[in-house]
Amino acid sequence: MQASPFLVGITGGLGSGKSMVCHFLLEMGCALFESDRVAKDLQLHDPQVIEGIKELFGADVYSLNTAGSLVLDRKKIASHVFSSSEKLDDLNKLIHPKVAGEFQKAVLNARMEGKKILVKEAAILFESGGNEGLDAVVVVAADVEERIARAVQKGMGRREEIVARIAVQWPQEKLMAKADYVLFNRGTPDELKKETEALYSVLLAAAESHCRHL
């Protein structure tokens, strides 16, 4: 019987580079669960989630595109949740249990595939309680001005929009204080890859130690 994988949460503020770190770890042989992508998929395909979102924000947040596929107006939802923490809490309560269920499936799949490490990427890992049951948490950190510049360059919004989004996230220092490991993204993608390779070596050693103690 295959051993359970070592479960590693990876989080970080907007523009920190956490997705790139996760991509590198995937290339190195880790299994990857993208919480935010799964959450978006549920919002378009899970009937209970769709109905819940309509009740919270109105049926007009959904429409059909020319191909007949369901489309969600995420900007409209963002305008609601940024002005109402209660709406945000309700949305999280609707989606996070579903994401947790999908993560358990990913754990089983990683175990069957013999993966030593399963990485769980989540923008709000601690805020959602998604760190519970994990073996380690990595926070990817970077200078705030660099994070803003990266997010703008990626087309995620204007500078003032990015600043506003960062302002409602947990402060980076708070994330770092709760992390088992902190990876600083200070340079180029190649430099970040080298930092990630060093992190992978540490995680692999921890995974093998974890496996021996099971």
C-alpha cells in the first residue's frame, strides 16, 4: 500500500509569485492541487454552488455566452464582496467545503500515483482554514512594490485596483509569521527556480522523514 503524500500548502499575497513556485514544484515531480482554479470551476459546474451564488448575488451574475456555456460576472461579485465582509463570508462558506472535498480526492489520487509530495496552492489558505491537516506551509513573499508591478504587468488591473486588492488581503508579515518556510521572490524567474529547487530538497527530506514515521 502506498504511503500518503506529504501535504504542503503554498500561499502568498497577490503578485508574490506563488503560482510560479507551484509550477516549478510540479515540474520537479510534486502533485499539484490549485484551490483557486478548482473554486472557479465549481462556480461554473456545481449546481449547488451555482444556486447558492444566485441566492447571494442575484441570478443576473450568470449569463450564457455565444457557445451556450455559463459565464460568471466575477467583477460584479468582487464589487459585492469588497464592500461586504458578510457576503464574502457567505461565499466562502458555500465554496470552501466543496474545495476541501476535491482536495481529499486529490490526496487519494496522489497516493495511488505514489507521489511523495502534494502541493496545495491557495490564495487564502489560512483565512479559509485550508491549512488544517497539512504537514507544512510555505509562504512566498516579495517586496510590495514588486508585487504591484508584476500584477499590473500580468493585466490583473490598474495600479490602484491592485493596491486595493492587496489591502484587503492578510498582511504579508502575518502570513510569514504563520509559515513553516518562507521563500523570498526577489529576482528573476531563473533565480526563483533556484530558490524553489532548494525548497524542494528540504520538502523532500521532510517527506521522507514523515514517511518513515508513519
